[in-house]
Amino acid sequence: MGQGDDWYRNERWDPDEEKDFLRRVGRARSDFNKAEALRIKAVYLIASRDPLRIRGAMALLERALTEFPAHVERANCHALLGQGHDALGEMDSAIQSYLRALKLEKTTRSSGAWPGLARAVILRKRSDLYPELLDALADHESEAALPGDKFVLHAARAVVAFEKGDWLKAGRNAAAALGWAETRDSGMSKHKDLGLVSPDDPLIPRLRNLLEDPRVTEAIA
């Protein structure tokens, strides 16, 4: 699409905007263009953090998957659905979407689903999914470039190790995660605040409590 694509690269969403957007989608040159417009619009709507817009985004993603399965980035769509469910507090649905995305990655490029899966599994205390989580972390460790991703990577490994009784590994990963949480520079010259960890991240107090556990303290001393 290229020029004049501002009609789908925005957060606008109400009944009139939806009607106009879908009309434009219908007039797009190819099924690929239609699928991309649906997916990219969903990205903007999810980023708004507004529940109504997020619901709209999820409907667009489902439409893309249903109507244009051969032309849409399916893994990425499921990862985005996971983000939508996550933002709405629907953690179990988020986990299922992230798992679908990771499964589809076997035949396509990375969807970026692994940090969402890691966070959701740990926050929901889904120990039944630890094997899948550890596999995802191992497969995608090289993608953890930003502080937030490195924080989640180490935080997840710390929690899993702690629950398995590996106090040393738990302590080392928790300390590494908290170190990344304190980082205020992404390392990117033009986007220094990109991918930083919020001071209010719910994983931070959990990691601090983990580090204060006597068994962990003794192991890393």
C-alpha cells in the first residue's frame, strides 16, 4: 500500500471509523493488502490500551485469520491476540494465543510471543507450562535485545528455578532481572527509553522476595 496508508496506521475507532475502515479494506488491491491493513490497524488499536479499541483489534485479527489465512502473518496475529487478551486481563486466553503463535513459528519467522508467554505463565503460576516456557526461552534468548525482554527472560528463569529448588540459579537470574529493571537506557541512540521496565512491574516485588529467601541468600553468598 505505501503512500496514503494513514487510514489504517492510527488509533481511531468508533462505529463510523470502523465502517470507513472496512470499506477501504474491501477496496484494497489484493488479499495480501487487505490482510496487512487488518493486522496493522490491530497493532495500533492494541497499543492504545483502550478496552473498546482492543476488542475492535481482536475482531480484526480474527477476521484476517478467517478470511485471509494464506496471506496474513498467522503467528504474529496470534501473538497480537495474546497481547489483546493480556491487556484485558484475560490471562488464560492470552497464554493460549501465545502458545499458538509459538507453534506456528516453526514454519515462519518469530512472532515476538515469547515475552508475553513468559510473563503470563509466571503471573498465573502455570507450573504445568514450565516445560513449554523454558523451551521458548531457550529458542528465543538471542532475541532479547531490549532491557524489558532481558528482564522477562531472567525473571521467568528465576521463578522456575526457585520452584524447582535450584536456589543458586534462582538467585543469579533474579539479580540479573532486577539489574535490567533498573536500566534507564535502552542502548539505542535514537530511542533511549524503548523497552524499559516499568518501576511498577508486578514481577519486581516477587523477585525481591525471592532474593530475600534464606535458601537463595545462602546459595549466592
